[in-house]
Amino acid sequence: MNPPSNPPEHRPARLSVGVVGAGRVGPALARSLQLAGHRPVAVSGVSDASVRRAAALLPDVPLLPPAEVLARAELVLLTVPDDALPALVEGLAETGAVRPGQLLVHTSGRYGTAVLDPARRAGALPLALHPAMTFTGTPVDVERLAGCSFGVTAPEELRLAAEALVIEMGGEPEWIAEAARPLYHAALAIGANHLVTLVAQSMELLSTAGVAAPERMLGPLLGAALDNALRSGDAALTGPVARGDAGTVAAHVGELRRHAPQAVAGYLAMARTTADRALAHGVLKPELAEDLLGVLSHEAGDL
């Protein structure tokens, strides 16, 4: 795989790179930086899965405790779960592991750079670079970074450096204000995380209905629906809710109550949201909305 194209005058200096947290994200980003000419020098990871990921994506890079990773690296990727990030940063700062002038990058979608304030007070240069991508923990992640959007938050004086690093990893920088990070992250969770739940649930229901290959049936349908939604937004809405087919929706709920009662609440919540959006955007005719909303309200009252 060739490194991302980037004119030399736009490239930051070649840096030694460390990774704290060898989950699915960190090793892939470090490998992408390596392809751009940077030099991974250390990675921390505790679980067997972390060790395997580091070995697969960063062979010959030593596994070390977090403080030693920081001691070796000019650019440190903090790729731990969101809830663990504040305590990690505070601990590294309090123990003197952070060095002045060190680039400290976290990949959390939830946080901007304020979470790095303890390290900033110790002289670190804080960056928040969140790849808007799901990761598998395998080498395929490096290829998927090509064209991936990154939510970028950084002090104004570091903005060009942050964007340059994203471009070197093959990504596209998208500036996110500090105060907007939680909303930005919620939007991605609604789109990506909930999509996985919906697809998995749909496959289970198709299997219950006797479909031998649910994934083959859903693939073209969901691909077309996603493409249409990205192109047209709410105008792409189709199906019984958008058409105002109250009887069909009631039949759906009845079948779900019999065969998959755990799916009823989610169906009703999404149907109500779909109806509201379809009505607001002129897809659902007002004269058909009353019966539909009545069915949804009645069924929700029976939960």
C-alpha cells in the first residue's frame, strides 16, 4: 500500500510515534503514520487481543508501559475508551510523563482538547483527531482510512499541524468546535452504532420468517436505502410509515409482539420518528397521518 500523497512542503516533520492503548484504533493510525514516513517507536497494551493487534499492524515495535511510551515518542496517540481518557491524562501529567513540546493526540469523538488540559499545563501540544470510521482491529482498517473524515479540534496555532496529520493518514479533516464535540459524537452514534443494531435485528427477524440468507436479501436493499438517504435526506423515505399505511404498521406490531416482543419498543420509536420527519418534510400526507399516529400511540400505550 502506498502512503497517502501529500506534497513535501505540506508535511510536518517526521516524528517518533507512540500509542497508549492498543485497541482497534491506535495501531491502525500508527501504521498509517508509518506509511507516511513517521516512525512508531512504542505501544502499550495489556490484553491478549491488544498484543495481537500491535504485532499484526506494528511488528517489531516494543510493548511498553504508558510512561515509557511517552518517554520515547514525540507524537503520542491516546487511543483508550472515552470514559478512561480523563483519568489517563491526569495520571500521565501528575507523574511527570508528559514532556514540553510533545504532541498529545486523542481519538475520542466525545471530547475536544479541554480533556487534555492537565497535559497542556505540563507543556504538551493538544490535538483531538477522531476518525469517523468503525474499526475491526485488522490491517483492513488502514485501507479504510483513505477518504475517511476526521473530526478535528485543536488550538488555532496547531490547526494546520492537526489537519496535516489527518491528511497524511489518508483522511479528510473536518473542523469541529470544542463545544460541539458531544453533539457531533451523538450524531455519529445515531448513524453508525444504531445502524448495526437495526441491521442485526432485521437479519434475526428475516431468519425467523424463514429467509435462508438474510444478509443477501438485505445487502442490495440497505445499500440503495443508504445511497438514497445520503443523496436526498428525508425525501428518500419510503415504506408503510411514509405512506401512512396504518393497517400495515398495526400488523407489523402484532407480528412482532408474537415473534419478537423485544423488538416492539424499537419499532414503535423509529416509526414515530419516521412519521414525524415524513410529515414535516411533506412525504407523509397530513390526512393519512392521523390514523397512523393513532395506531402508534395506542400500541405504545400497551408496552
